[in-house]
Amino acid sequence: MKQGELPQDAVKVQKTQKTEANNYLQGRGAQINTKNRFLKDERTREHIEGIDDWEEGDARTVYMEQESKSIVNKVESPDVGMGYSMNPYAGCEHGCIYCYARNVHEYWGYSAGLDFERKIIVKKNAPQLLRKFLMHKNWDATPIMLSGNTDCYQPAEQQYRLTRALLEVCNEFNQPVGILTKNSWILKDKDLLQEMAKKQIVSAMVSITSFNEDLRRVMEPRTTTALQKLKVINELSKAGVRMGIMMGPMIPGLNEHEMQRIMKASRDNGATFTAYTFIRLNGAIKLLFHDWLYKNFPDRADKVWHLIEQSHDGKVNDSRWGVRMRGEGSIAKLVADQYKKYGKLYGMNAEEWSLNRSLFRRPGEQGRLF
């Protein structure tokens, strides 16, 4: 297989979708449903002129409530910067085309494509599960990342408020928690976050990938604007919450040139720490991103695709720990050098800071040190 080529099944999907260019689903990142590798049988659409109703044309979001068995997950990956995570929602309506969490949706029996954005699983008993987890006698208050997989402040939060409930449990136990989001809905919890910040048991990161609104609207269509994200950083930092930014992923030929502007604007609004990732297209994301890229940026799609390949040893994905999130080669090095240079220039990551574990207590217990 030559560089830039996709497997035959992907080519078939791409050709089929080209005939539907006029039916582009606005407000969605993915435009197709890729095959779920865990399912033996699947439904396919061979003729777009067919008269049957077809689910693909229905862009509505469906919330599916369930009683989960657990909410806190141990993170085994050594290069993602977290030990434990919790996610009150599976699937994410934000629709970011590059999202690594898309592949996880296949475990639920759905596609990593459109299903990921419009079939949202709501873990209604998440707060009760967290309380039960924190009551375990061996739990040592290790910080937990809220949104380690999907965004805890995605649109579903407006209806269910599970994130708010989880934060209330963490505040009660003085359980340290980190937050990652790209939605301004987090401001609804400013009062609670401010209270937790006084105890140094919370910090938050806002994901900013581009100030180009035309790019954002198609790449991460149901997220808030970059200007609104800066407002979030400004307002929460003034409230005493330690704020940072996640620049991820950096995509050569699309947004990697914006790193300096993002870091400066974030610093000017109160951010003090940063992180970034380099684009990698694992699993079904490879097919979804390829389809998206050639539909939205036909003038530069080949160039972008080959730049990604050059940064992953001729592939668009690399599973090696320590390399997969950063890439390698001249393009990836250029991004890494920018990150280091401008981080130092704007005083990012200069402070020594950590979430406070010493205040953790279970109801009825005295505070204790670790």
C-alpha cells in the first residue's frame, strides 16, 4: 500500500460519500458511520436514491440513560498525564473529527463516526458510583481527571448536570480533580470551582486548537468559539482557579502555525500551564479524518495527509509510548520546538504546583495527611 492510500473498504466509503457532497451534515464532524470492528453484522446503504428512510440523514442527538457499574477508571497509558479518569457521558456531541475517544464508542456497539456524536450514553448513577468509590478504605486521594475521554461539559450536561454532581461529591470528600473541556458551560459551576480552588483541590484546562472560526466550525463543530474559551480562562482564573490550555491536536497544514498566538492569548487571560498533542489517526479515526479532510479541504488534503505520514514513520498512526502523542521527524520537531520556545517566552509551566491530597476525608472521618 502506497503512502496516502487507504484500505479498499475505506476507498469504497469515500467514493460513496463523494456522491453525497451536497448532503453535508452541518454541525457534525463525521459525515459517515465507519464499520464497528466488534460487530459481525452491519447495515449498509448502497443506493442514495432509495426511497427507504435512512438513519444517516437524521442528525438529531439521542440521549440514552443507563445505570453504570463503575465511573472511575485506572488509566494504563503512561504518556497521557493522568492516573485515573471519570466520564459521565460516553460519546460526545461536540463532534471533534480527530477525537481519540471515537474508537471507544465501538465497545458500546456503535460506530465511531456519526453514532459517536449523536448517540450519547448518559451514566445517570455516576455521582452515586463516585461516592461509593471514594468510600473504599484503600483509596488514597490520587487526583482524578474529569473528562479523560469525552467532554464532561458537552451539551448533555445542560440537561443532566452530572458533572456538577460529581464535583459536589469531590468537594465533600476534598478529592482532588482535574478538568479538561472545550465548552463554556463550565462557567455555570464557577461558584463550586471557586470553593474547591481555595482548598487547592481543582485545576482546569481549556482545549484550544484554532482561532480560525471557519476551521473550528467543521473540525469541532459543536464546541464553543476560541474567544469564548478565552473568556472561560479569564473568568475562572480571576475566581482563583488554576487554569491551563490543551493545544491538541496540532495538525500540520491546518493549525500548527497558531501555537504562538494561542499560548500568548491564553497567558494574557490568566492561563499558567499548557500541554499539547500531535495528530495521530488510530483505528476508525483514520477513515473518518480522511473522509473529512478531502471533503472540507480538497485544495490541501494531499499535503496535510502526507505531512501527517511524515510525522509517524510513513503512517498516520504510531502506537509507541512516548512517540505517539508527539510524532517524530522534522515537522513534529518544529512543533515541539515552537512549544518549548513560546512556553518559555510567555512563562508557561514555570510554577511548581500540585493538587492538594492532604485534605481528603470520608464523611465522619478527620482530615488526614498522605
